[in-house]
Amino acid sequence: MGMEKPRIPVKNFASSSFKTTSKASPSNMAVSMKDVDSAFQGAGQKAGLEIWRIENFHPVPVPSSSYGKFFTGDSYVILKTTALKSGSLQHDIHYWLGKDTSQDEAGTAAIKTVELDAALGGRAVQYREVQGHETEKFLSYFKPCIIPQDGGISSGFKHTEINEREHVPFARSSLNHDDIFILDTESKIFQFSGSNSSIQERAKALEVVQYIKETYHEGKCEVAAVEDGKLMADADAGEFWGYFGGFAPLPRKVASEGDRKAETFSAKLLCIDKGQAVPVEADSLTRKLLDTYKCYLLDCDTEIYVWMGRNSSLAQRKAASSAAEESLLEPGRPQAHVIRIIEGFETVMFRSKFDQWPQKNDAVVSDESRGKVAAFLKRQGLNAKGINKASPAKDEPQPYIDCTGNLQVWHINGKNKILLPPSDQSKFYSGDCYIFQYAYPGEEKEEYFIGTWFGKMSIEEERTAAISLANKMVENLKSQAVLARFYEGKEPIQLFSIFQSFLVFKGGVSSGYKKFVKENSTTDETYSEEGAALFRIQGSGPENMQAIQVEPVASSLNSSYCYILHSGSIVFTWSGSLTTSVDQELVERQLDLIKPNVQPKTQKEGTETEQFWSLLGGKSEHPSQKIGKEPEHDPHLFSCTFSKGRKLELFYFMERIYAVCIWKNEGNLKVTEIFNFTQDDLMTEDLFILDCHSDIYVWVGQQLDPKIRLQALSIAEKYIEQDFLLENLSRETPLYIIMEGSEPPFFTRFFNWDSAKSSMHGNSFQRKLAIVKNGVPPTPDKPRRRTPTSYAGRSSVPDKSQRSRSMSFSPERVRVRGRSPAFNALAANFENPNARNLSTPPPAVRKPSPKPVMLDPSKVAPKSGAIAVLSASFERPREVMIPKSIIPKSLKVSPENNKPKPEVNAKGSIATLNTRMETLTIQEDAKEGEAEDEGLPIFPYERLKTTSTNPVTDIDITKRETYLSSAEFKEKFGMTKEAFYKLAKWKQNRLKMALQLF
């Protein structure tokens, strides 16, 4: 059937071939600053895309509404500006040459690209893009595809409408079993999927179908998926084959010369000497081969890099660029990409071609150099703000996880895990391994976070056991949990925020550690309360604080931290000269855990006593700079391919008929970067790695091969070992294995996340087909739970309720989400009758619940068994010591369904009682004019202050304000008790601190 139309190549972004370039910048000295085109004034000053078309040898800005529309007879200059986390602006410049553009326009585009680079301070990467052979980075700017159209400025064709009278033949011979084709007719769009094409390829092609539907049909047309082999039995298949005159067998596709060449080509290094490209003879490529006074070509077949030494001459740079252009005249080479790089700003892909390359130094270009360029441009009348740094982000890291959940911790002893009591959940030993399970409320269901923690001195056998046991825990949750692996000293903010208080002692108590010490005849440094020990106190506040045991010597001190030093009953606190009041407050809180009920001797840097230095073995020099954490870099998403890769291309035919051609490339496991990634890039059949430098996330699709899924952690460790981005990744970098459908907030923050998409069923193709046909992803039927808005008490929204300091530094209190302070204290006393009052308030997170029912002793019998047990517990003999100060005036009880059954431990009946107690939620009434708790004595403010010379005894020191009279409370706080207890806990604590009641 002869269906004809102008044939316009269309390129889709979803190629599986990996061609990446990252930040670097060439510097071409051939262009004087005074020659910079005025059209580039102000370019690159903010993140985004800017495009110019070459018209009469001058760049003319293209309106943003026309971005992505290119004409085959034109040449364009495209600038992509990206704001990095470091505060810098990264620039990538591409000059795109249409297949019908003139040599004059192409030359002008190349020159203007150099001018634009000069205007940006000589720091941009420059790419030569040829129609039909664009780089993946370029195509990612125009997802899902670009559609070059016939015409151009020189021919007077300036409109986007297709010329209906130009024809090219269209035939069945274009189809085959290996590729995917899209046929666009007036009323329906067909996607024909070859029998050998993959699900992922079919899903990516549907993104182009969606684009065509919205762009050319205003979203109003049918979409049909035709599978190779269904023949006329299917109505849509019959209609599709009707356009080709009926069904006929399709030919096999033969691998092209380019495919075979790519498999065998090896990189060649050539030095530019007297205008000639001379091969460099070497057994392997190393950085030492590149001379700063010379220029080189690195020919990688599909990419040709022009490396220019910082001290090379202008003539050498011109000769190198000319040599690169001449190499494109060879048969089959015009489609190669030419990338120019200046010494010091080599791209990741360029450096990866070398067997040896030293760690990159990001500070090659100084602020002084940028200032000189800016001053020069200013003299030329140009605005040079674009070359300056953007304001770096200074926000404190947030955990991005709800910190009001339930926590359980297990200690690894040999090959077994032992559940720790709440009092020991925050105490870790450097020679041991641990597993934690954290359950917290998600949007639609309870979410689980399971992790392993390895101490620096832990043994390999127990690390292996911890990973195996953690994997089993994830399997028991039907793989609907995040699995993490953390090392001591590399813990992320998520871990610290979940635990709130985190102590690390020297030595270990596991059988594996003890055996190691004995077999190696090493000193057992396990912490002893009676021995000498020095702790560094760190953190940002009560919801994130740590005590780390260090060597008890003076050189372990640091002026930026506070310390606790004890030897037997002698306790010192030491404050460095650079510490703040917050740091000093954390010391007081950690004393409650390390040395409770002992009055410390306060030491400030520069005024230490001889006794203090004596315990540390004498005075010596110590550092003052804070211990740095690995910063979070700009995220990079990589797909891990385990099958044959393919390259995706499209062609335009009559009646807007598109053919999607996917060319195969043989290969094993490949890691391919996805530029400008979105949630749609995550395919349910694949595995993806999100690299933020400080953390590595592995996203596992639900329909990934189960054998590969089991190797997710090993794949991530291999990725870190290979250090793909050449950033000197630590092998102890935190790792997260994330299953599709259970993505935590600290992962979804990198995307514009739509949870409706992640909850869809079917494979990638079926999901996207449903979206293309229906317009939007289906909304889950079940109602969503609340979205967490506060993270560890550091929310920027002041009126959101936040959890105060809880279990972590009140170790005897059971940490159960939703309990009131009274209930927590009551539960703690059942577990430990000798519990002491700590200088830390219990959790006060209140959850919404059904209308409560007042406890009535006369009506206990008909109530549930759990409530009966609780009521009976209130009537127990006096040997269960319940402080009077924690008994609430009234108790409101409401059942809470679907509570997970806690693991039974050695505590027997107490654990059973706790299980029953966890089915209840108890709230307190704090009425205006009354104390929060019944029966509390009233004391004057002067005796309740923490600095009082005549302090009150036998009170709950975590709730001093409750002992004030209503009148004095209102006088001091400026509000009633009822209003005070409606405030967020962190606001309450701040007011109490200001009044010395905290």
C-alpha cells in the first residue's frame, strides 16, 4: 500500500546505549571577549534551558513554547544550566546541526558555542550534536522525544505544520520482529511491538505514543497495542495490517556494520604534533600520558574527545579541533560526537577511559579567575552574573521519615539474634553487630525499615549472620520493607533520628568478639562503668544526639565538642571553646544514660584542673575542627541492564505514521546513567541505583527476576567498589535496598513522586498503556494515611506536632507510638520497679482516636479482657511502686486495632502484659486552672527552677511546670496550662528552657 509523507527522523531519548558526559569545561582562546554576541547577555544565570537558532549568522532566541521543535535545515545552540548542591552553576552547551543545514550555518553554530562558553567563564562542556545521532544527555532535555521537521530559516519555512504534499514511499518491508513501530492515523495510534522486543522497550515507546496523542490529537484519539504474531484474529491487528495491504511474513534484521564495529573498537590516544595527529604508544592509558603543554585526541569511535592542556598554545588547540573534524570525514564517522575538554575539568566518561586517573580536584578554577572574566565582560557591556556561584544550600539535613514509630533492636551473638530490652536499645558496642526494625505510619499502610549496624571492630562472621537474619526478616514481611546496611562512623541522619539518642561503647559483648580477642591475644577494651572512659557528645539537638566512646587521652578532645570523662565515681564534663549552649545541654542529657545520679565536675577549655588532665594521661594538643560527614551530592540514577540492550529511533511517514526502531547491542550487565530522571524511568522489571555519594539507594522492581533480586545488596556493593562516578566512594557508604511499592520519603524526595503510579499492577507496558488510554494512573481505592510532615522535631512548619525526646534517653520507658506520658511511665514501672526519674520528658505524641470511654470501676466486668487486665493492674499491691506524680487525673481508653504482635522474650508475663497494654491508648485531661495530674502539690517557681538554691525534692523533674499554681503558671508562661499543652512539644521545651524549668 503506497502511503506517502515527508520522512522526518525522530529521535527518542530512551536509548540503552551509554554515552555520558558530566561537568567539565573547555577553554578556547581563539575568541576575544569583545566578540561575544550580545544575544548571550545574561545567559546561564539561572537553572533551566535556553535555545538560540542561527539566523543570518547570528543567534536568535527561540521562545520557550517552541523548545523541542527543530528544523532539518537549521542549526541551533542549546544551553542547559543546572544548579548543583555545592552552590555552583553547571553549564552544558550543545550545538545541533540539522541534516540539511548549510556549512555556513554549522560553522556559525560552532563559533557561537565557543563565544557562549567564553561568556560563561570558559567552564562549559561543548557537544557537537548531529541530527539522528544526538547524545543521551541532549535528548533527556526533551522527553520523550524530539521531532525535527522539514524546512529552515534559509528556505523561509518557519512554521511547525507538516507539508502535506511531499511524499516518500511507505512499505511493509520497514517492519521486523526485533523493533517497535508506531503508526499514527487520523483517528487512532497503533503501536506494533516486534516479538523480540522487551517489555521495557514497549513501555518506553508508549511514552512517544502519549506525546503524539497530546501534541497532534489534543488527547482525543484511540490507542491500540498490536503484538507481533496475533495476525488478523485481533481487530486492532487486522486494522493495522490493513494499512500495509494485509499481513505477510516479516524479514529478519541483519546487524549493521556500525553494530559490529562498536563491539571491537578500542580507544586510541593521539597527540597533536605540528598540526598532525600522532598515535601515542603505550601499554595502557594513564593520566601521565597527557602533557599540559599539548593537545590530544581520544578516539573512542562514537565519541571523539579533544583534550587541551591548560598551557597549550592557541595554534595547538586549533589544530586539535581541526583534526577532530577531519576524522569525521571518514566513512561511517559523521555521527560521532565531538566533545572538547580543558585540563582540570575532564568528564567522568573521559576519565573512565583511562586505567589510572588521580582523584579529581574540584577547585581547579579559582574565584579570582572567574572574577577576572566577569570584570572583562563587564567592560564589554555584558552582564556576567552567570559565571558566579549560586547561593549554596545551608539547610540542616533532615531524616525525611516519621520518627514516631515503634522500634525493636536485636544484638547478634554468633549466628543468633537476641532482642534487647528498651533500656539497652540505644547502647551499641563497637565490636558487635545489631539489627533494628522500625515500623512507622506511611501514606497508606504501616511501613517497615530494617537495618544492620556493624561496629568497627565487629567480626566478619557476625556481619554475615546479621545480613542473613535481616534478609529473613524482610522476607517475612513479604519483601515490603526497606533494608539498610550501616557501618559505625558512617551512620545517616535517618538512623540517628529514629534512635534519637545513640551510644557507642568500646569493645563488645558478643561471643564472636570475645573469641576474637582471645584467639588474637589482644586487649579487651570493652566498656566498664567503673573504669576510665571518655565520650564525645555530638548531635544537633534532643532528637539527634550521640555519645561516642573514644580513647581516654587528651588528643581525643576537640574544641568543637563537649565530652564526658569518668573514672569510677569521678565524673567530668568538658566543653570545647567552640561549643554552643545546645552542645552543653546534650551533655546533661547523656549523663542520664552514662552516669546517672552523679554530680559532674564542669570543665571549660583553657581552665581545666590538674585532676582532669591526670585522668587523660597529661595535657597535649588537640584538634578544633568538627568531624565532617560525607556531603550529599547531586543524585545520579543508573539502570542496571541484565539482558540485551537496544537503541531506540523513530521515523515519520504519511498520515503522521511513526516507526520506532530499537537496535540490539549484545552485552552482559551494564550500568547506564539516566539523565534528568523522573519516576517514569523506574521500570518494574529492572533494578536501579540512585547515587547521592553520601548514600546509595537500590530500587528493586516488583517484577525483577527473583534471582537478581536476591543479589541486590551484592550488586550495590560491586557498584561502590567500581566507583562509577570516580568520586572515591567509601565501601562503608550507607546502602538502602528499596522494594517497589515501599518507597520511603527519604527516597521519593528525589522525584516528583506519584504514589498512584507505584501502586499500579501489571508490567511496565501494561501500566503505561493504562495511563495512555485512560489519561491518568488509577487512584487506589483504599484511603491514604496521613503524610508525615515533621521529621525528628525539626520541621520548618511551627504548628505541626512533633515528638519530643523519648525512649532514647529515658531507657526504662517503653516506646510505643500514641501513648501518653502517664501510660509510658506506668509501663516502665511494670518492666522495672526500680526505675528512676530522668531529666528527660517521656514521649507526648498524641494520635487521633475514637471518642474515649471513661474508666468506671463499677463497669469493669463487661469490658474487654485487655482493659480488665489494665484495671486490675491499677489495684495491684504497693510493691509495684508507681510514683504519685505520674498517675493522671482521668484516663481515656480506646481500642486500637491491627497492632503488630511483639516478639515474646525472656520477660514472660511482663511481655504479655505489655502486649495487652499496647492495645490501648491513654490520654490525659489538662483543664484550665488545674494541675495536669491529680494530687500534685503546689510549689513556688523559685524552688522549681533548675538553678534553685532550695530545690524541691521527690518530684518528676521532667515536668516541673506541672507543680506551679495556675496563677503563677499564667504569669510566667503568659498562657494557661491548657493552652501550653496544646503547643508542639519542642515549643513547650523551648519555653521551659527559657524559664529554667527544663
